Amino acid sequence: MDERILHYELRCKSCGAPMLLPVGMIGRLFALPDTQPNSSYAIAAVCRQCKSVDTYFLERNHPRHTPDYIEKFAYPIRDTMDGPMLGCGEEGCRALLPLIAQWIPETPTKERKAEVETWRWGHLQCPAGHSIAKPDWELL
Ligand SMILES: [Zn+2]
Ligand SMILES: [Zn+2]
């Protein structure tokens, strides 16, 4: 049986490794116009290869959109975490970035937490271009 689902295949901005993120899950985060985290289809994704956390603009009309991605069908082989929402630190800016990270399904919570400690922050931007600092947040 074919259980492939549609994914975005992004290229990590730091190391170029491919990242397969499920389109449906990300679509749900942006499904309701009133509760969209931002209006640019912007997400924060963590590269499994180099642990770099970066911003990807999936909205093709956005001036800083991420041109280098495709959509393709693939088997979902990883647990994908949707959220939490990272808030922009700029006063008056209400943009949020959903943080997307992936693990192979068997990874115990303890190892996931340890991996979160190795993530490399510093590249995140909200859709208005403000930088977003590493959040004060803990994986549950
Ligand atoms: Zn990378
Ligand atoms: Zn902002």
C-alpha cells in the first residue's frame, strides 16, 4: 500500500542537507486566517545534520522566500514536532514562528532533550526581518 504523503523538501541554509517536512502538518498551522502564526508561511526548522535552526519562508511571494525547495511525495519516517511558537522579540511585532524539528520515532524523550541542547541558534528572523533569540523553552 502506498502511504506516501506530500512533503516540502527544503535545503538547510547552513549545510545544504535536505529536510523533508510534511506539507499537511505545516498547512494545519496556517489553516485558519485568524490564528495564523504569521502571514508569510514562515517556519523555523532544525537541520538534523548540522543542528542549525533557521527560518524558511514557504510563501513564494514573500520577498525573502526560500527559493530552493520542492514538494514531493515520500514515506513519513520521522516524528515531526509542530510548535512551539517562537515569539518575535521586537516590540509591537506579533509574528510567531512555529518551530519544526524531527526525530526518528524510537528516540526517547531524554535523547530528544539532549539533542535540543545541541541546536545552533542565531539565524532566526520573523517575516518583518527582526531577529528572534533562542527562546526560553524546554522540550516536554
Ligand atoms: Zn544543516
Ligand atoms: Zn518581528
